[in-house]
Amino acid sequence: MTGGTLPFRGRSVQAGQVKVREWDPRTAAATEITSLVALLNEVSAVDLPDDPLWQDGRMRDYLAVTMPGERKMMWLVEENEGDAARGVAPLGAGSIILLGDIGVVEILVHPKARRQNIGRALLTEQVRVAMRKGFTTLGVEVAGATTAVDFYQAHGFTLAFTEIRSVLRLDTVDWFSLGDLAAGVGAGYQIEFYADGPPEHLIEPYAAAKAEVRDDYDLGDLDLRPSSYEPERLLASLRTLAARGLQLYIVVAVQEKTGDVAGLTEVVVPAQRPGRADQYDTVVVPRHRGYGVGRAIKARMLFELRSAEPNLTEVQTWNAAVNEPLIKVNQELGFVADRQWLEYEGDVMELAAMLGIS
């Protein structure tokens, strides 16, 4: 990486003995981006040791780009002023994305610096922003069996939703059996694959399928990774994914006689971790269930990924425990559950009182 040492940026505040600095990835030196990647990997090595390492491919875009109408703010805590500009991993980093009616937060604390009030100092800044912007609720995703669970519970967050993360190693896939699953869809459906999102003629039926399944399932989650149920927002989300360095692939099942999207599945391969893909939405419209659509589209996706992404080794997905049909499909494909993924929520005013913010 290139990029010289730049002046200390942003507004600095004191939270106890912890110095928190506002930080903008859009204008940060390249070495500062590198320092964030180093922090991500230090945290992952302890909390998620089986996960692949993060890379610096388009990390600036990944950190900076948001959906239209959303705003993101970030902060750093450094051991020594200017460490990040020298490429040294900071002691902590935090962010808040203001979307809809909830502020979505993330806090990373270097393993060597935990229990030194760094997380609390970052949370204080997040709560201040949420109060100033009139938000009443904060939400956060937390990997189960990590110290983050204790941190958020100790600060008054309550568990709102639980998912199970599962991982499929592509070197374990039985490709012959997978071929049977891919071909096992009922008559009258066309299975189609696209990179970068649906073609123009499928935008409206694609968004309609998502909206119908949203209305069918009330999973009770916090909507921290909101789907796009309207054509215009869907198009905006596609542009945002590309701008963040995330390569989208989709497989759709189209009912031949109507042209309706009966089912769809989305997988994203991030430039920042190209060895592991992320499963996004998989939906089957209620009236099209029972015809093998879910199995066929997910199996076809794996074949397409093997061809389009030869360096890909794993795919990870998340499912609510109540979504038994999709869990069964994932098990048939070879996905193995590895840990809980938890969504917590906190009341902004209660958090402010706890943190002594007036």
C-alpha cells in the first residue's frame, strides 16, 4: 500500500482516559485503511478464528459507501496519535449507520486492549449521534460466544433475534448429487442465472417476490440488513453493492406461463474477502412452494459460483430457527451450522443515562 503520513484528522474527544477520534474512510490515507484491515484481522483471529482474513481490496469503498438516504459515521481509538496513518492497527474502531428508524452500530476492540473502556468510549459517541439525530433505538449484530455478547448485555442491550450461521466448504460438495437437486424443479419453471442482478424485465417481478415473502414471514428481526422490496430501492441496492466492491450473483426461478419470479437466491462475493461468499436473500413465493424451487435455485447457484469464482472456497449463510424448510435445504446442500448470530437492541435514552450523557 502507498500513502504518506497525513495530519491527525477529525474531532477528538476525551471519554475518561480514552481519546476517540472521528474518522472518515473517504478521505483517509491509504495507510489508515490498511490499519483498519489489520484491526479486523486481529479481532477475527480471536473471536472468529476459522473465518478467512480480510484483505485491502476496495476496503475504502466497503467502509465508506452507503445506500441513498443513509449516513455513516466512524471513530478510531489509537494508542499513539497518528498510529493509523503509519499503518498501525488502532486499539478500537466504531461506526453507526443511520437507516430507517434505527441506528446500526459496530464496535471493534483490539484483543490486547479489551476491558480498558475503549468499547464504552466508542458506544458513547454512537449514542450521542443517535440522540442528536432523533433516533430512539440502536441495533447491533453480534457473533455468538464472543466477548461482544457480554459487552452489549452489560450496557443494557437486550436480545431481539437469533439466527444460526452455517458454512459450506466447496471442497466437500458432492457435485453429482448436487446436479440432481439442480434439475429437480417441477415442470413449468425456468431456472436462470445472472451476474450483477436481475435484467430490466425482471426488476419488478423480482422485487414483488421479495415483498410477498416479507409479508408471509414475520421473523421478528431488527431489519439490520434490510432487503429491497420496491423496484427503485432494488436498483439502488444493486448500484450500492457494486460501489462497495461486492460482486452479486443471482439465480431466479421464473414461472414460464406468467413470467413471475417464483423464487430467487442471492450470493455476494466481497473483494475484501474473496475466498468466502455471503448468502443474501433466498425466497420462494408461497404459492410456488412444494415444487423443488428452493433446492434447484440454491444448487444451481453453487454450480455457477464454481465457474465464475474459481478462488472461492466457502459460502456462509444465516437462517432463523423458525425457517425450517430453508434450513433443511441448506443441510441437504452440505452447509454446517457453526455458531449463533445474535441481534441486540438498545434504547437510546436508557443508554445515554447509563453512559452519563446529558
